[in-house]
Amino acid sequence: MLFRRDFQEHVRLGWYVIRWVVIATPIAAVIGSSCALFLWALDRATETRFSHPWLLFLLPLAGALIVWSYRRWGGDSGHGNNLIMDEIHEPRAGVPARMAPMILISTVVTHLFGGSAGREGTAIQIGGSLAATLGRFFKLTTTDTRKLLMVGMSAGFAGVFGTPLAGTVFAIEVLAIGRMTYEALLPCLIGAIVGDYFCTVWGVHHTRYMVEVGPAAFEWLTASKVAVAAVAFGLVSVVFAELTHGLHRLWERICPRDWFRPVIGGCLIIGLTHLLGTRDYLGLGVYSSSPDGVSILNAFHPSGADAMSWWWKILFTAITLSSGFKGGEVTPLFFVGATLGNTLAGVTGAPADLFAALGFVAVFAGATNTPLACTLMGIELFGSAHMIYFAIACFLSYVFSGHSGIYLSQRIGTRKGMLDGVPEGVTLARLRDTHHSQSESDRSG
């Protein structure tokens, strides 16, 4: 025998593909359509807030209602993305069906009244909730249910951002730092493609960002500037994640009544808005109510951001999310990265649009520990002319973000830099608690 022939193996593999096409396609179609509804509602909420600035003064009341509704009807839904990741790692009670409508409505309410939040968390929760709910009709095994949750994540991510390749890799890369398994690779790709397609079928268009295509040849000087900027992107992602988690812990300590936390947080957002004299740090931040305001789109132009724009967006978002409002972190991370990239471009003499694009994906890579997905996102959003620079920025940002991240249920698969004292297999939440306990012991000693 010159080669092994096992036709039954190929028949089984063919059936595996057909089976997941049948399972993932209708579920991803529903998820993509739900993402279209969500994006449409988000646009209407943003336009309404621009037209009626007085809505900002109702932000504290809106936050209290969100927290009350989750306490009354939410159940485990309040754990958000971390619940979906926990269910993939160790299936337990499952992801509740109510998560999808509750996160959609509460995120739109957050943006309507001026909270600084994103949309990726909402899309992932919609995807995970709908996948878990609809998947029950297929009577899947525990292993297949885990895969289906990952399909939901990829479909939601791809639908809301229009990046099916990034959505596919994100769903399998985000679960464990430094370790990927390909058991759900094909199902996730099916889900991402179908989710993205059905989102656009409804006439929803994704934001297009323009980077002037320069010389495709690799330049060492530009690469060195990118490397320096990437370190800054990674460190800023740590600031974002740790400030958000730290403020959440602080709220629990100083304000036992959970419904009152967003009241205080909303008042702080109102106060900061009037202190700075601008509303550019409210909402998503993709575009501004003023043509010359600070936004993600304007950050691609040389004078499109202030030197500290990135910091103010971090602060607004950390207060919003830590105090109990709902939404994602990723679009604010895009804002932080794009405006920081704009600022660093001015310092280093680099092209503003290129560095805004690098920061856009690299801060995201550091905060989520997903350098491969974010590199692919850079290529899908901005083209392949600068893909080497995207890789440098995302990989270095990932390294310098350390063992930190916005998803506390993310596990450490492989230690970064093989650092001692960082246990593998534990969640970021457990690692943070360990470090916190050690710091408390050191201070008391």
C-alpha cells in the first residue's frame, strides 16, 4: 500500500461539515438579523441624543432602571460575556434566553442617555444567548453545545463589525491566553460568514475607515516607530482594563446599593462633560455631533484628536461600565487606540491615518489578548498594504498588556514571556484576586 485509504473517514468528515452547515446557518442568520436590529436601534438612539442634548441629564435615572431591571428579570444574564466564556469552559446551567433582549435594550438605553460604552459585548451576548436557545432544538451533546456558543460569538462579532475572518478567530482565541484549539474553527467560520451576510441583507452598513495606501515595501524606520507605539498601546490597554475592574471593586466597597451606583456614575459623567465642555466622549464615539469634534473617524486626520483624548475616553467608559450601565468595551477601545495613535503620529512624524489604524486594532488586541484576530481585523478594515505593521502593533501590544484583560473569565493558557509566578489554567479573575490578596498582605505586614 502506497498510501492509507479510509473512505469511511472522509464520509464522516463530509457529514461533519454538512451537519454544521445545517446547524450553524439558520442560527447565525437569526443572530446576524438581530445584530442588524441592534445596530439600527443604536444609530437611532445616537441621532436622538444628538438632537436632544437634555437627555444626558436623565442618565442617572436610566442607569438605576437598568440595574433594577437586571435584578428583577435578569438572573445570570448580568454576568454578560464572562457567563458565555464560563459556559464554554465548564458547561453548567446554560446561557439564558432572556440575555439577548435584555442586553440589546439596556445597551440602547445606555447610549440614548449618553453613557460611554461599546457594542461588541452586546453582540456577543446576543449571539451566545440565541445560539444556546435555538441550539436546544438540535438536542446537541455538551461538546457540540460548547461549539455552538462559539459559533454565536463569532456570528455576533462578525455581524456587528463586518469582519468575518476576525470574528472566526476571535471566538477561538479569546477563551485562553496564548492557546488556541481548532475544534470549532469551521463552525465558527460558517457562523461568522452567515452572521455578517444577514446583517448586511437588512441594509445595515458598517463604518468604513480610510487609510491612504502608501508604499507596500517594508521600511525599518516606520517599523521601529510602530514598535514604540505598540508598547504604548499595550500599556494603555492595561490602564483601561485595570481601571474598569478597579472601579467596579470600589463601587462594591463604598456603595452597597447596586441601583445607586449608576446614579453616582451618571452624575460623574454629566459633571465631566460640563467640565471638559464637550460631548465627544459620550456614546460610541464613532462620529461626533460636531464636524470637527473628536471621534474615531476624525482621528484618521492629522488634527482629529487632542493629546489627552484617549485618556478621557478611558475614564468616561470605565465609569460607565463599572457603575452598572450595559454595553461593550471594544468600540471605546477603538476610540482610545485611534486617538492615541493620532497623538503618537504627531510625536514621531508618522502618518496619522496609519497610526490611528494601528492603535484602533492594537489597543483592542492588548485588552482582549487576541493578537491574531485583531491583525485580521486590521486587514479586513484597512486593507493588506500595511499588514506587517498591523502584526507588529498587535503582537507587541499583546505582549506588553501582560496578564491583564477586560474579560475576567479568560484563562491563562500559556504564560506570556514564560514569566514565573503566573499559574497556567486559572482565570484572570483568580489571578487578580491572588495579586490583590498579596498586596493586602504586604501592606499589613
